[in-house]
Amino acid sequence: MISPPPHHDIYSIEDLAQLIFDLKNVNPKAAISVKLVAESGVGTIAAGVAKAKADLIVISGAEGGTGASPASSMRFAGISPEIGLSETQQTLVKNGLRGQVRLQVDGQLKSGRDVILMALLGAEEFSFGTAALIVLGCVMMRKCNLNTCPMGVATQDPKLRAHFRGSYKYLINYFRFMAEEVREYLAEMGYTSLNDIIGHTELIVRKGDAEVLPTEGENANEPEVAQSIKEKADLLDFSRLLHREAGHGSLYHTTAQIHDLDNVLDQQLIRGAQNAIEKQEEVNLDFAIKNTDRAAGAMLSGMIAEKYGEAGLPDKTVNVKFKGSAGQSFGAFLVKGVDFKLEGETNDYFAKGLSGGRISILPPIRSNFSAEDNIIAGNTGLYGATSGELYINGKVGERFGVRNSGAIAVIEGAGDHCCEYMTGGRVVVLGETGRNFAAGMSGGVAYVWDKNHNFDYFCNMDMVEINLVEDSTYRKELHELIRQHYLYTGSKLARTMLDDWNHYVEDFIQVVPIEYKRVLQEEQVKKLQQKIADMQRDY
């Protein structure tokens, strides 16, 4: 399947719980939704998701997919949403978790009857994709990803968009008629609210043989054919699908999740940074931090982003020094104008989603070990970062810089899968790396100090090429990055390199995606051509 993409920061329910906690910190008002595919065993996963404190669980069934999904996936993948929804509802009710989450379903829902059936199986929210697009004029050409939609629905081409004949009024009418149909079904059943039927599978009655296989009248079947179909239909057992858990547990959403945000460290950070948030005045703070302090900086960043947007605060407006062992997601989503300096170590997901802030991590001042030989930061650091700076006076764990799209980072060693799926930014590794470096890397540039001259063994060469750093522009860039690293962390290794730069620069390897390098070269040629044209015009 091409869609959805894999999430390399989630490999367990605990990882998902941390992501939900991070997102809830950065925006406490947001409802966190987790989408699950309808399949056998989805109930167990849904129970874990509910315990991870998601606000909303989506069960996605039918062939589904996006308009860009390959035809083979659409035809052969996916099962009916009823199967996944029924199992999820039963599992959540059995474990007393149903009241804490909203349950949503999607998968070829088109009519009020579909909504009623899904509600009876346990859903209280319903998603519509294909039907809504068809109402707006979609003819299922399956060219959504090619920008060539002939009806102007899924394209940015002005000529094709001119073909669009849809209107918001059509959608309003469609959903008004559907809501009316739902009300008619409810009235016929003797209920006034959708909540009255959610999870009441006893109200689903199997059609009789005469309704499905009439042997008389206009649509009559041959007796032999009807008997053959009836024998096959009798093999279908819906008892497990229509089972309703006994007990007094809620069948629908009744209570909100408790996310425990009142006592997080960020509450103290926000109080200390009030002048910076309100008046953009520089503030300097000091805090002790422990490994139960998770997502430090996320709530502060969310508040600054809500007030100032992507611009954030002026550089070095909020300066915070931490001492201790930071918990997971230290500096997650940190925005412009916020500088974090940690003297100690940090767990996984540090600098996740970095959004313009600056983070420096270094060992305790009085430590007597070699920083460049020890891991002081966990796995999956800088995941999905878009901008900002990260300097670490020590090694990091696995999957560093995955999906980095614009941040700058300098570290002194990394585990496996460093710079995987990186699309932008700069990463400097002043030490050894693990295997599979730069797998799927399509943008940005990485520099690796190859002191043992064996980096080619650890680098995944499918999409990148490696070279010595010979271009003067790249040498200047690398020198400046290492200088900044020394400035913010006081790294002894960085100082040694800067003191004997001409010697050490010869051991650096530059890693550049092949296509990215071609685009850079084309841009340089265009700039040169423009410069020549300007000179010719002036003279």
C-alpha cells in the first residue's frame, strides 16, 4: 500500500501514547484521533489506543484508500468496516473503555441506512469520502495524484479547475437528505436520538428468505437457484458480529480522557516566561529536570505559536538551562526564539518536530568521561523536524534525523538508520554511524567524519552519492556548523577540529541525494546564466 505512510516514531502502544501526550501538550484543546484499519484483531489494538488516551478512534474499512492508491490495492485489500467496528465495540465495552473515546467509522458509507447500521454496531461518528466527492462532480478517474483530474476536483491546474461544476450547496443538500433519512429510520424504530441505538446489535434482524429470494412475482428466482443460494446463505453465522457484551458498561462516549497536563514542567516554564510571551522581553530561566518530565517545551511552544504563528519570537528571547536527565520528547516542536540548553542526558524523541528553536545538549560539566565516546541522547531524535538547530556533545541512538526537512544538527556519533527519509536541512556527524545511513534520503546534505575510512560500508547508496568535501562553499558551510557546535556545547572534539581544520576536513565525507544534487546544479547554472545576462545588459 502506498497510502498511508509508515510512522517511524511508533513501534508500540507506548510509543503511540507518547505521541498523543506530545500532541496534547502542544495543543491541549485539540482532539487526538487515531485511525485503524478494519481487520481481525483490531479490537485489541483499539483497546491499547484507548488506554494510550486517544480522544477518537477511527475504524477504516471497505476498499478505501486514496484516489492515488494503485488499482490492485483497491481491488484486493481491505475488508468491510462492519467486521472491524463490531470487534472494536465489543472489546472496548468488555474492558470498560468505550465511554472514554468517540468511535468513528468510514468505508463506502453512502446512505442513511448505512449510518443506522454502523450506529447499531457501535459507531457514533461517520466519515464520507467517495460519496461527497461524487456529489461535487468526481467521476472516479483515479488521477488525484497526477494533477490531471478532468473534472477539476483534485487538481491545481487553472485550465482543469475551470471544468469544476460542483457547489457547496450540493453537499449541504446531500447531507441534509441523509440526516432526514436517518431521522425517518429512528422514528420507524421508535427512537428519538442516535445515542439510543448505538451498540444495540439486538435491533439488527436478518432478512427472511422470502425477502431475499422471492420465488414468485416480478423478481422471482428459479426454485433450484433459490434453494442453492439459500443453502450457501445458511452457512453464514452472524452471531459473533452481532454479539453484545453483557454488563453495565457504557455503549457510547460519555466521559473525556484525563491527560494529566496540570502538573507538567511546562506549566512552570510558561509562568516564568510570561514577559517573553506577552511583551517579547528576554527571559533567562533555570530548572532541574527528571526523566518523568516528558515533552518539555511542547506546551510553551504551542502557546507561542498560537499567539505569533510561524514567526515565533525574536532569537534568544526565552533561554532555559536544564540540569538532569530529561524525559521523552525533550524540546518537541520547539519554536523560534526559544533556546534550550540541557546539561545531562535525554531519552527518546528529543527535538521531535523541531520548528525553529535551538537545543544544545552536553554532559554534566564535572563529568570525567569522553563525551564523543558516550551516548547521551536516545532514539528517534529530530524526527520530522522542519527548522531550527540541534547541537549534541555526544552520541545519539538509532533513527536520528528521520524525515528531517529543514533543521540543522551536529552530533558526535549515531546508531542505525541515521538521516533516513531526510528531505532537507543539514546533519553533521563527528564520529561513527550505524548501518543504513541515508536510506531513502531525497534532500538536504549530510557530512560524516570518516576517521576509519569505512563509511561506504554503512551508507545506503540507493539514492545518494558520497564524495570528499572539496568545494570551497561546502567547506565553509561545514566549518561554520562545527564552529556553532563548539559555541553552544563547548565540545572538545569540535575545538580540536577547528584548531587543525585543514587536516581534519580531508577526512569528511559529504552525502548528497543524487536528484537533489542535480537540482542544485541546475539552480547554480540558472544563477550563472542570469548573472551573465545582467552583465551583458549593463554593458
